[in-house]
Amino acid sequence: MNDKKNLRLDLFIVMALVLLTAAVYGQVRNFDFVNYDDHYYVRDNVMVQKALTWQSVQWAFTTTTMANWHPLTWLSYMLDVQLFGLSPGASHLVNVLFHLLNSILLFLVLRRMTGARWRSACVAALFALHPLHVESVAWLAERKDVLSTFFWMLSMGAYVLYSEQRSLKRYLPVLFFFSLGLMAKPMLVTLPVILLLMDYWPLGRLRWKPPEPAAPAAASAAPEKHRKKRRQQPQEQKKPPPPRDVDKGGPVLPLVLEKIPLFALSAASSVITFYAQHKAGAVASLSVVPLPDRIANALVSYAAYLWKMFWPAGLAVFYPFGALSPAVVLASVFLLLAMTFVAVRWTDRHPYLLVGWLWYLITLLPVIGIIKVGDAAMADRYTYITLTGPFIALAWGAFDLSQALRFPRTALAAASALVLSILILVTYTQVGQWRDGITLFRHTLSVTNGNYVAHYCLAMVSLNKKNYAEALSNLKSALGINPNYTAAHGGMGEALIYQNRFDEALHYTSRAIESQPQNEKLRNQAGFILIRQRRIDEAITQFETAVRLAPDYARAHNNLGGALMEKNRVEEAILQFETAIRLDPGNPSARENLKYALAQRKEVKKSGR
């Protein structure tokens, strides 16, 4: 009877998670692509638009496009196109589905480990409904977050089963799911360390301190009068014991050794990621962002994420990197040290505090900015798996505090419901900011200062709508804030092309190429400008560089073919047009160009030239 009741309660919690998550995120079915990586990942990605073909699958496993190796993420987008076509609404709903599965899996795994149903449900609800997680779910380009976390949760679940009955048969699924997670996003490299934390609490496999010698049997027997006195005292409400005694676990070395295959996978993924990011030129050098600035930003970011967890206001898709006052850095250091002291000091009585705090510190390490990738100071999406640790500490801490203060359970339940209700309202509003590019970046400008990236992205929206004056205005604003912003220089070049201001367009495009000489799109843009200036030989050089840098760049192949036709190199042009069509069969320009080139070859043969 109890088993049926427990099952009904668990199903009730799962259904509540489903309904609440759907109510908050269901609006994304009407959302469009946003012009911030969505076009690179899906909208304009020729390989993704091929859906699941042998060529596209091979590309997914070999490309380091977007400065990462994440083949499963690419395959998931291709599957979307295979099932739904190029539908942003359907792809957004797939993100929501993975987020929902992650929330349910988190509940089930915590429930299995701890036996604490309602605390586990509270953590899962915070995970599902917190505003900081909106970016990972509502942003289509962040499929890698929700997908990799899906395999993180499966890895945790498989590890719990392995800890209950250790065998190779139960260990292999842990390796399998972890491998898949790393192929969706390399941020999962910290999972082996988190599994060690779980060994300490709640699994109880790790001994935190040497076992104390047992007390003599005689000493444990209290005098009869004391026993009687204790029986006369009213019994206190006892807390449910943890599933295992953390002090009765084993030593750490065997637990580390059993995770060597997991650490090896993490190391391999780190090497591949380092290579991919350096190849793309995405890693900032120490001359651009000195190490002291990186450390200061990392310390402030650790504190800022915690603040936003409690007060999720002013959330933005991009937070500019800037100078920090010594007072802010010192305050952040003080907060982090205080939190660490509390977690260590209360470890014996409340081990979940240390586990939750270390979970937070460790999982943020790969993205905290010591190795600087990109221009952002921090990003909401980095909290997607990271805040699980603090959520656990909050849920278990609130329960223990209510027990110590003898709060009624109804009061704790009411407080939890109030917090979740507030989060639902804030999260629903935050999801709406991702409706389209204009809404998103206008909101970003309203809550941040000096946001050159938001100005640039608004300019690209205006450019797509052929509003060239507004595009140039935002691009000038972006360059006024950050004169070295490469994307804005390239954007100025593109906007000026549409106004036939080719000399100025080449100036800005050349300036962008100086910063990113390996950028095939900038090379292609420079070649297009040179063609319009009738500088054909220079244009051919730029197009050839573009196709060398990106052999699967169909547009550059097509443009190179056009430039070769200008020099009457018809046979070479035909090869380029054929390559463009093979890479992008739906390209009408390449088909028309090939048709014309073939006709020219036929005319040449007829005339005998």
C-alpha cells in the first residue's frame, strides 16, 4: 500500500513539473530565430539544413565550427530539420522538452539518492522554473546546454545504480552517457569530481575523517534512573536520517581510481576543446585581457551569479567585460570566503552545505573566464547545471532550519509555494524577451550599459529588414563603445555595400580582417567588394583564401566561380559552381551561374577558340 502511495506522490510531482514548465515555456512555440548565433547553428547553416545525410553527419563529427567540437548538438539540429523542416518554433519546443526531462531526471535521481521526496521536488522545481535558466532553454543556439545536461543527469542516475551494486555492467552506462554528454558540450568535464562529492554525500561511500574508536560497552550504558528520566521526557520530533552515514564510507583513493576512465574522457574533451577554440581564434591572449583582470572578473562573477540566484533582475544575453572597482572585488572575496567557512564549519552536521557549495565552485571553473573565450564578462547560461548545488543546499538547509525552529510543515510548504510562484512570474516574463532579435536586444540595452554587442545585433536585424540608416546608427554606437570590435567593423562593411559605398566598405572589412585573418566570411565579403570595384585578381585571391579556410563554404565557391568567369577561366569556374551546388543544392544563384558557364564553354567549343 505504501509503495502505491509513494508512486502516486512521485507521479504527482512529475506531472506538476510538466504542467508548470509547459505553462512558462509554452510561449516559445511562436518564437523566431534571433540573430545571435542562431543563424550560424541553424538558419543559415547549409549542413544543418541538409538534415540527416551521410555528408552532414560526417561533417558534424569532424567540424570545429563555432569554436567547439560538439557533434551531438549538430545532429540534434539536423534531426529537427529532418522532422519539422526549418521551423524555429518546433526547434524551440525541443529545447523545452530537454529542459523538462532534465528537471524530472534531477528529481528522480535526488529522490533515489536521499529518499527525501519533497526536498528533491523543491530542487527540481527551482531548476525548472528559475529565471537564470531561461537563456539555456529559450535560446535555440544553446541546445548544447539542455542536451548535455540531459546526459549529465543520465550519468548521475547510472552512477547511483552503480554505487548500489558495483559491477562492470552498471559502470559502462556511466561511461556511455558521460561520453555522449561531452559530445554535446565540453562543460561536462567536471562531472567526475561531482560524482566524488556525491560519494561523500548523500551516497556515503567516502570517509571524510578517520573513524572514531568505539566507546566501551559499559560506558554506553546509562544508569537506570537516567534511563527512566529520559523516558519521562517528551520525545522530540526526529529528523529523517540520511540514507547512509557519511562517516562510515571508505577511503578516497579507491573512489578516485574507479573514476580514472571518466577523468580520461574529461582530459580528452579538454584537449579537443582547447584545440578547437585556438583554431577559431576565440581564446583571448593575456596581452588583451591580463591575468589579474581575469581573476578579478572571475571572483566577481562567482558572487554575481549567487546574487542573481536570489534576485534575478536585469538579466541580459550579454554582459560586457569591463573594469571592476577594488571594493567590488574585495566584497566578492569576502562573500566567497564566508560561504566557504560556513560550508566547511558545518560539514559534520550538514554535509549537503559543503557538497552544494563545492558543486557550485567546481562546475563554474571551465567557464569562469580564467581562460578567456569571447567578450562577455559572464553569462546566465553558465548557471544551468551549476546552480543545482546551491539549490540542494537551500532545500535541505531550509528543511533542517524549519525542524530546528519547530516550524509547522504547512508553513514551510506555503513559503516554498510563494517563492515558486514569484519565480514563475519572473521567468515567464524573461522567456518573453526571447521572442525575436529586436525584443531581446532592446531589452538588453535597457538593463546594461555600454553594450556594444547588443547595438551590433540590433544593427544586423535592421540590415535584414533593409533599414540601412538604423543599421549604420547602431554600428556606429557599437564602435563608439568598443573601437576594436571586429564584428562591428565587418557589419559596417556589409551595410555600406548595400549603399554602394565600396571604398568605405572595403576599409571597414579590411580592418576586420586584420583582427580575424582566418574568418572566411570576412574574406568572402572583401572579395565581393573587390569584384564591384573591378579588381578581379585581388577578389580571386580573397575568395580562394575563403574556400581554403572553409572548404564547405558554398557561397564563397559560387563567388570564386563568378570571379573566374570574369577572367574567362571557364573550366575552373565550372568546378567551383559544381562544388557550390554539391554543398548547397538549393542555391539558385549557383545553378544559374553553372548553366551560364556551361553555355559559355559550349560557345567556346563551337567557335574553336
